[in-house]
Amino acid sequence: MSDIKPYRPGDVAPKTDGNPEGKGYIGFLKDWEDTEPRGVVAKPSRQVLAEFFTSMLVLSSQFKYQPVIGNSNYLYWINSEWSMSLIAPYEWSDERRAAFAGTCVLQQDMTWTIEPSEHLASDNTVSAAVADFYDAFADMLDTDLTLEDILPTYVAKLPYYQRLHAAALSRSLRGTLLLGDRTAISCRDWFPQLPQLARMLP
């Protein structure tokens, strides 16, 4: 406390490393505004869970760009990791095409939809990876916490864009739950509404 000095008129903050002018903060505010969920509506329970699942699958992937609403993004299972890219499978090698899981589209309410690739219709490493993610998602619902409690409101370990969109997803789903009068319901009570994996990626 002894290092803190009272402010006097005319004092100027010293220059420091780390963007003291606040430009990074302004950029964050713009990104936050750009990811504000729009068109949030009440939805059937199964749709809520399906969109929660697909969105979490997308946000678990590696990507280093700001997704744009309505644009196609391509999800791959590469080297035992999920990766999302703007490069379509036909633009890549046979190896990458074989790793294609589906086409992801960001909706205006900040949820994600996935059009599955044909690879998910057969047994292979990609379909197995999706099945493993589904099992982990189902395990996450095995709790007395509410759905609101397990939303990824702030996940510090996520990279910037994933963290930003996870927060946007949480705001969206909270709004959906509120509009549908589905708040304060335990995840275990939601569990019977969980669609089978084949219906999670229609």
C-alpha cells in the first residue's frame, strides 16, 4: 500500500509495456460486440442440447481466426486433435480429406451447426473421435449442477477466439433457457432429452 501515491491534477501515467494506450482493450470490446448473440429464441430441449454439443465440438478445435456468421468452416481430426480451417477438403491432400468431419457454420445467435461429412457414416478415426466427444459431453451432464452452471462462460485456458466464442455461446444459451423458462433445471433432468449421436449432427 505504501507504493500507491494519490492522484494529482496534471499527473500523466508513465509509459509501460503491454499497450498502455488501451488499444488492445478497444479491440476486445469490438470483438465482444461482434459476437453479441442476435435473434436468440426459445428452443426445444433436444435442439438446445444438440446445439450445445455441436458448438462445444467446434470450440474444442484449434483455429486462429475470427469466424464470420454464415461462412463455411471445415472441421478436421488431425494428429488426434480437432482443427478448424477455412480450407475446404477438396483443396487439400487425400490425407486431409480423410480427416474431414464436417462443415461448420456460425449462426447469428452464436451457436454452431455442423453438416457432417460422409466419413461419419462409417467406422474410422474421425467417427470414433466424434463418438468419444459425445461420450464426454454426456458425462458432463451427469451432475446436479444446472445447465447454466456448466456453460463455458469464461475458460481461461482457451485461446482468444475460442474463449471469445465460448462466452458468446454461453450468453446465447442463457438467453434461450430464460426465454423457454428452462432455467434452474439440473443437468441430470436434461439428460433424458439428449439426442442420440446420430441425431446430434443432422
